[in-house]
Amino acid sequence: MYCAEENRYDGRMQYKKCGNSGVYLPRVALGLWHNFGSVDPYENQRALIHKAFDSGITLFDLANNYGPVYGSAEENFGRIMEQDMRPYRDEMIIASKAGYDMWPGPYGNGGSRKYLMASLDQSLKRMKLDYVDIFYHHRPDPDTPLEETMGALSDIVRQGKALYVGISNYSAEQTKAAAEILKKNGTPLLIHQPKYSMLNRWVEDGLLDTLEEAGAGSICFSPLAQGMLTDRYVNGIPADSRAAREHFLKSNSITPEFLEKIKKLSEVAAERGQTLAQMALSWVLRGDRVTTVLIGASKVSQIDDNVKIIGHLDFSEEELQRIECILAE
């Protein structure tokens, strides 16, 4: 039987207030996008959840279609909740999303009230929960009025099926509009989940400012750019890497010029006493503009390595300038 480590709140993890809300989120959260599906070893999934929680990670991020197969990440998480984590439910922030393809027909995708309501009901059954802490609309839907989508999110909170609501992959302009509707509905926007890394900096062009104005926080996914910002590619493309398998990462993106950048960034990281991956995570959290960075893991050791960034989030001006120069090359 799993018993959480007694010292899990001893300072190994930091927590930051999410926007203007009263809820604090861990600076590092665990995402279940990969490695928690029906094709993945269940005991390893349990070990990852245990290690994360023992490390002070309280936020677990899912979506209706995480797997493969669709829904299986939530099903496995539900098993782990029942088997191990139920006594700790009030210490956990559990998030799920809906917006992308989930089931056949016209009601299994998008941002309609029909889809969002049905999807969350399904997610709660799979995870064996009465409510989620955060429910996101996973992507903008140009075919559904924003008022309908945000209205559904607000009603989900009123029904007690979610405590807070968020959005993901919305532009700065779309975020501003969504936040205004939610505020009028009496259910403020808690958080936005955008893609953000050293190699994908679109959030710096208005989105972070918009979130600050709206009083919302942020949790950034793909901070390692699908593994490109790791030491794996310093010496080329390993045979078992995502790039070699063309799995969410194209091999033609690993160019000689890119490899040279990675080597230089790794040198900066080594001087900081970090791996490149650790530095990339710390960089996303620099300056405290981002609330939380979302990590993935296939091994317990990866969680240990990622949590180590908590003691090394600061950068000197010289380090930031060196990184900027390398990225601009």
C-alpha cells in the first residue's frame, strides 16, 4: 500500500499563487500526455505518480483524449486514484481538458456546450472523481461562438464538476475575449496552458501581458520542445529518439546549425551546474511570469532530475544574454 512521504512539503518544491486566485500551484507539474496510456506499463505509471507526489508535485494534468487509446490515461489515473491516492485527494490539483477529437460524429470535438458537458461527465467517470480542480477548453473552436464555450465552462463550475476553469492554445486576443466573458459570468479565468520553450516563444508577444491584465496564471507545456532541448541531440540523432522515430518530432528539424546551438546551450547549462533540460525548464520559469512548467516523464529518475530546478531558477543577466545570443544565431 502506498504511503506518501512525510517530508514532501519540506521545501523541495516551491508553490506560486496562480494569478489573482487563492490557489497555489507547484512550479513543476506532471503531465500525462505520454506514458500513461493503455500501451504503457501500469506499474511504471503508478511509480511516476508516487514519485511526483512525494516530490511535492500536487498538480496532475490530463485531457479526455490522452492515451493511446483515447481516454486510457484518465482510466489509468482513475485506477491509481482508487488504489493509492484517494486519501490524498484534497492535496491534489487534478486537471482535464476537452477540445480535440474524442469520439465519432459531430458532438465529439470542438467547443460546443454539448461536447464539453458530455466530455467532462465521461472524464469524471474514467477518473472516478466527483469533480476536477481545473477544466480547460483545449483549443479555440472557430465554429462555436465563444460565448457558448465560455458559458459551458461557467456552468460546469456552478454544477460543482470543476472548481476552476482554464483555456489552452488560445491567442492573446482570444484569451482577452474569453477572460472578459468568464468574468461577466462570475467564473474568472484561472489559467492558460500554452506551448512555450526557448525554441517557441510566441507567448512573449502579448499573451503573458494579457494574462497579467486578466489576473490569470499560466502553465506551459512542451518546455523541452519535444526533447530537442535535452542533451540527447548534442552528438546527433540517437536511434531510439523521437526524431529518429518521427514521433511528434521531425528528423529534418535536427540540422547541423541546430546541433551547434544545442552544444552551446549545454555549455551554459553545465556552467550553471545543470543539464540542458534542467536549464530549459528553469528558463521558462525565469522572472516569475510563468506560474508552472509542465513536464512529462517515462522514468522516475526524470522526475527527480526535473524537480532539482527548484533551487536554481535564477539567471544572471550575463547568462540570459548569452542564451539570447545563441538562440539568435
